[in-house]
Amino acid sequence: MKKITRRDLIILAVILSTFTFFVVPRLIFSSKKGGFSLTQKGGQIYYCPMHPTYTSDRPGDCPICNMKLVPKQKVEGKAPMGAEGDVSKIPGHAMVHIPTDRQQIIGVKLGVVEKRKVAKEIRTSGKVAFDPDLFTAQQEFISALQGVQKAHSGPYHEPKERAQALVEATRVRLRLLGMSDLEIAELEKGGTQDRNLILPPAIQASLSSKQGFVWVYAAIYEYELSFVKVGMSVKARVPTFPDQEFSGAINALDPVLDPTTRSIRIRARVENP
């Protein structure tokens, strides 16, 4: 074997220096997360529309997805499509630019975002009914309030405390029977129980010249509870008048969920013309 001399080493060093000086500056090696490129400085750059991080200085196929490479084009003086300046706002994702002709091939359609108001309709069955228990509870609440007033006129504290405790107990019962705090406050202010809970519509009409109403009780299932609130409007239909709707509003929601049916009972006040 020929021994490498010092002269041979000097010649090899000169050759490597010449290669580095004339050839290496013509090539730009760059790497990015998720891709790589080998491009010639000053020439046309090609990239993969599906993997924009891969670029090449000549046309061909993407080694990742075998898609045809396309030339980068400058748009209105901005950075080329798919260039390093196009960075996705989502971490770990790259921007993807698809030419117009390829959008037509794959069926991409662009549209205008349109805002609309969306309403949810809940259908359920109910019944027009009287509620004597609620009427009795209202009467007991009014009597308890009157007992508090009488107790305050006396000289002893014990009757006052017992009378106030009775008021709170009847207040809780009203809530359990489906009355809201607003309805209880109106009952406390007015001092008269709701006769619509026990009187049929015909008797209501004979006692008042105003348009009567009825109480409608209906079940709302647990998965729909988040859409139902006191004060929401309701529309009622009955078999007797199939083509007519009766308007009303929800007055109260039962605070207790039925464990068997997984539903609560609502009470709606519906007009009865």
C-alpha cells in the first residue's frame, strides 16, 4: 500500500477548500419541524401543497404523499404561498395552500358565514287540572301571616316565635308544591289565595268579568331542564279545538325531580277565552 505523504495531504486540503468555496454557497440546506428542503439559491422553488414545509429546487413528487410539487408564487408582494412566513395559528400545525384548479378537482366550496337565530321547541303532554292541595297550603300561609300580626300585638315573645316558625313552614310547603318565590311574595302582599286552583272555568267567568285562565300541568324531562325557565311562553292545544292555540306562560317549576320518570312538573297559566 502506498504511504500517504505530506504532499498528498496538502493537495487533498486544496481540493476540499475549492469545493467549499465554489459549490457549497450555491446550496441552501434548511430544516423545520415536520419538514425539510434542499433548494438552489436564486432559482424556482417548488413545494408540496399538502406538506408546505417540504421544498425542492426542481419539479417532482412529494416523498411524503407522492403529490405533485407546485411552484411557489408571490401574491401582491407578499411572501410566497407556502413559504416559511406562513405560520399556522394552531401549534403543531402547518398552513396548507391549495391552488384554485385543485380546489375545483377535489370539490372544495367556499361560502359566506350566515348568522341566524335558533329556537328550541319542546313538546310535551299535560293536563288542565285543579290543585286543592296548593289552594289549602296558600290558605294556611295566609292564616299564619295573620297569626304573626296578632302575636306582635301581644306582650310575650314566645307566641311571636311560634307564629313566625309556622309562616316559614307553610312557605316551604308552597315551594314544594311548585310556587316560585315571586308568586309567594305576591300571595303575601295580596292576602288572597288563588281560586283558579279549585274553581272550574265556568264559575270563574261568573265571578269576574275579566278573561279567565286555567292551570296546565306538564312534565319536562331531566335532559331538557336547562332550556326551561319561569316566564317562558307556552302554546297549548286541546283535542276539542285541534286548530286553535292557547297562549300562556310558565309560572313555576317543581323543585323536586321525580326519580321514577326523571322529570319535573311545570305549572303554566294559559288563557281561557
